Amino acid sequence: MKGGGDKVDYVFKVVLIGDSAVGKSQILARFARNEFSLDSKATIGVEFQTRTLVIDHKSVKAQIWDTAGQERYRAVTSAYYRGALGALLVYDITKRQSFDHIPRWLEELRGHADKNIVIMLVGNKSDLEEERAVSSEDAKEFAEKENLFFLETSALQATNVENAFQTVLTEIFKIHS
Ligand code: GDP
Ligand code: MG
């Protein structure tokens, strides 16, 4: 880039929420560093990771926040949600309970975040089709009812991770640019 210009036009904060072990940290690792680990430790320390992409000829820095093992109900603090313009609401397609908890996460998110927040419901671990416990139809129906985007992803196989973030960031861009 000319003159080493790493000008950033926009910074958009996006939060990852959902039960523990659904794959939030691996989705982030895939998006931010194109990495994946099968024995990922419970998240510690790092608050967010960034990746800069170009949307409509503008440089957009996505600042993606990951819960630091605070997934117990109501343990995520309001600082986590503050200023978030987008959210990935993640469940594990092989863990029914993680999907059953989605309404709670959604309620908590809507109680804390920007009223225009762009929300993507994400059914992760789509590579484990033989262990599926949540049908795509059920999730799609819920997403439509609640006005959420919806995708199934696999952080392991890198399926739809890029698509999920791109969709959310492009939608945020439309609202805030
Ligand atoms: P978090 O607690 O929501 O941050 O979940 P992690 O990202 O730590 O992932 C929990 C476990 O699920 C780890 O063993 C990951 O390797 C595994 N995992 C994450 N994403 C996927 C995926 O897409 N497919 C499969 N098969 N395993 C995954
Ligand atoms: Mg984690």
C-alpha cells in the first residue's frame, strides 16, 4: 500500500456469545488467523482479535470479542456488550441444550447492546452431521421469527466462517457508513 498507508475507515465491534464449548474461540481463530485447534483450552486472557477487510472500497477493521470463560448465565459483563454493532450467537448443532439456551442469550444481548445490532445465529460443528441434534429447519424458523441471520458453520473445516463474518460486517457497514 502506498506510503505504508494502513488507514482504517471504520472499526466495528462484534461479540461472540453462546454456551461454553460451542466453538466460539475456534470460530474466531479461523476468522482472525485461519487457525483451528481440536484441543483448545477454555479461553483465557485475550479480550479481542482483529482483522481488517475491505468493504465497498473502505477499510473496515473488525474487532471481534470472545468471552473469557464467562459463559455462565449473566456472567458476561455489560462492558463486553458495550458498543457492539454485531453479534454471532453460537450454538453447537450436536448439543440440543446449547440451542435451547439461545433465547436467553438473545434476551441478554438485546438488553445490553445497540438497538440496531446485527445478529447472526450460528450453528457450529456442521462437520459432525452424524451427531446432529438440532435440525437446520428448527434453527431457520427461530431465526426468521427473531429477525436474525442464520448460517451453519464448521470452524474445523472452515465452512461458512468467512461468510458469517462478512454478512454481519457488510450489514453493519450498510447501517453505519
Ligand atoms: P468455546 O468455549 O465456545 O470458545 O469453544 P472452543 O472454541 O474452545 O471449542 C470447544 C471444542 O469444540 C474444542 O475441542 C474445539 O476444537 C471443538 N470445535 C470447535 N469448533 C468445531 C467445529 O467446527 N467442529 C468440530 N468437530 N469441533 C469443533
Ligand atoms: Mg472460548
